[in-house]
Amino acid sequence: MPIDLIIFDCDGVLVDSEVISCRAHADVLTRHGYPITSDQVFERFLGRSTRQANLEIETELGRKLPEAYHGDLQDELFRSFEADLEAIRGIHDALDIVTQHVCVASSGSHQRMRVSLGSTGLYERLAPNIFSASQVKNGKPAPDLFLFAAKQMGVPPGRCVVIEDSLAGIAGARAAGMAVFGFYGGSHCRDGYAETLRQAGADLLFADMHRLPELIRRAEAKALAG
Ligand SMILES: [Mg+2]
């Protein structure tokens, strides 16, 4: 089966945002009375939904996070993205080379992607094919967002490949019946992370985005031979 569509996750795949995001969460949570380090945010909350994380924190605090927390977090996050965020190394080159259609499927909001993709020169390359979990009923690990993105792009799931760096994303892609490549080149990925992605069911693993066009070609050749 040829591959007609590459669906990219956003955070950790297109933009190197996870370290910045953990730092912003740690700063703002600490400011609002829940002292936590960036490393602790990483260990406890990375890849989990904001809702789940907030519930856990509120249970520990014994009170709701104040209304101002949410606005302060967004301000801090967007300010840090604009100041420090970088595209994943090699992504612009890879996008220059691949011949397939491309789109984005992210758990983050459209507003967040406008800032993160916008500040790295990726927004204008990928818009309007940018889809958010806010457009579907169930976010990752459900297949909904990947199936929605494929449908919008007019490509059947069996001709899509998803590029993901999270366990929830890999589970969602597999549930959607799509091939999935696990990417572990983000600066948040620690030793052993590739193995975690492999166990989650990624079809192959890579850490250098420059290799993507070649990996897609190989996957197509293998499918043809098989
Ligand atoms: Mg991600």
C-alpha cells in the first residue's frame, strides 16, 4: 500500500516544546501554592491530559486551583514559546523532501499551535491542515483525532503513517489502523525512551528527523514487496 498522508503529532515531533512546557507548568504551579520542579512535572504529568493532572493536584491541595492559574499558565507558556521554542531539528528539511500530503493532529488547542508552530515557521507551511483534539469527542489514546484528520484529508487510514512521541499517540494511531513511527529525538526524551515507544507498539523508531523521507520510502517499498 502506498503512503499518501503523513500525520504529525505537534509537541515533541514538530516543535521541541516539552521541556519548555514542563518548566512553565512548574513555575506557575509553584507561584500558585503547589511547589514542584520541572523534573517532577516531567515525571508525573508528561503525556497525560491537563484535566487529569489538574484533578490530581487539586486533590492533593484539598482545593481547586484558582481561576487565575489557568490564564497565568497560558500566558507563561505562550511567552516561553515565543522566546525559546525551536522546531525539531531536521523537520523543515524533511518537509521539503517528502512527496506525501502532510497534516498535524495534536492534543493541544488551535490557539497553542498557532503560537508554537507560528514561532518556528511551521504554521504557514502546514495550515490549514492542522487538527486539534478539540474537534473530536475523544482525544488520544482514542483513534478519533487520527481518523478525523485522515477523513478531512481524504485519505483512507490504511494509507496513513503517524509520527508520534507519546504512548497515548501511538495507541491512538494503532487503534485507527494506521502505521506509526515512534520519534524520540525531542530534548525531553531520556535514555530508554525508545524502548518504551517500541513496547507501546511503534512500527519503527527514529531520533533524527532528517531520516524521515528515507524511512517513508523504505516502508512503501517493504509494503509493495510484502
Ligand atoms: Mg507529542
